[in-house]
Amino acid sequence: MSGIIGKKVGMTSIFDAEGRNIPCTVIEAGPCVVTQVKTEENDGYVSVQLGYDEAKEKNTTKPLKGHFAKANTTPKRKLVEFTGFEQAPSLGETVTVEIFNEGDFVDVVGTSKGKGFQGVVKRHGFGGVGGQTHGQHNRMRAPGSLGASSYPSRVFKGMRMAGRTGGDRVKVQNLQVLKVYAEQNLVVVSGSVPGAKGSYVILDK
């Protein structure tokens, strides 16, 4: 699928033609530069690598400097490969938000907000032990029993317990493109998108 790299700006809401208030997310998408074109002959598969967001030259390694120089562009902070462009862009070409049209459906990939080490109530939605009577003390947000004792004498893998929460790669599918502002490189999609404001997101068409 063709796509583009962007940054999450934030959430807002707009009214549709029927007067319904629709929650939506504003994404600054592109412009992205084609930094590499992979072919079946040279690489074994066909894809297009896009670069987004300016990076400082002093923070770029020499191999990457040569990689960007081959595309005749400045160093970029984010590189992502895409497959399925209808017309494969050439090396050094710019891909803008105009690849999307209002009414299209896109998949958005982002990194969810990291919440650190959390208990089972926040992490998995447990309800706690229950009432405060009958000798229950300081057990409101406890996980409860973890399993049998003498057999199997261990906790099975995958048991829902406390642990690090968030900071995962998350894909949200079938978000509708509501507005495209080509001059500002902005696209407005319905619903919410994973990640904090200013975080990188990938839009797949």
C-alpha cells in the first residue's frame, strides 16, 4: 500500500453535512522525500523508502549522509518503506499529502503513550477484589489468585499481571479522511490515533 509519514498534531471535532459532531485527529503529513527505490532485480522485492523531518547533519552517520546525498536531499530523522505505489516515484521525488482524497480510508500506525509499570486494574481493567466487608483490607486493586499450588507449581505464560504498560506499536484501521489541506500539509482523519502530540505516525492508504 502507498502511504506517507507524518506527525500527530492533536485532536479536534468537526460537523458533517447532517450536523453530527465527529471527533477527529489532525496529522501533519509530509512532505516526504523518496530516499531509495528498491527493485526486484537489485533487492528481491519492490518498495519505496520515504524520509521525513529534517535531522541535524552532525547527528547523522557517514553511511546515512551518503545515502541521503544519493537522493540529493538533506538528512532525515524518520525513514519508512512503503509498497504498492500505483506509480512508483523516482529517487529524490517529493510525496505530499495530496496522495489522499477526502472520503478515503487509511490505516494509521503509531507508538502508544508509555505509562510505565502499572497494576492489573489500569493495565487489564480488573475490578479488584470487591466489597470492603468480611475482613477485606487493602485488597481493592489486588489481582487475586494466580493459579493452582502443588500442580503445576508455577504461573503460566501470558497470565495477566502487573507490568510495563504502553509504548507499543499500535495500528488503527479504517479511519476516514475527512479533510485534506494541501497548502498546510495537513490531513484530518476520523477518530483517535495512537501516540502523544508531536509523535511520528505512518499513514497507509
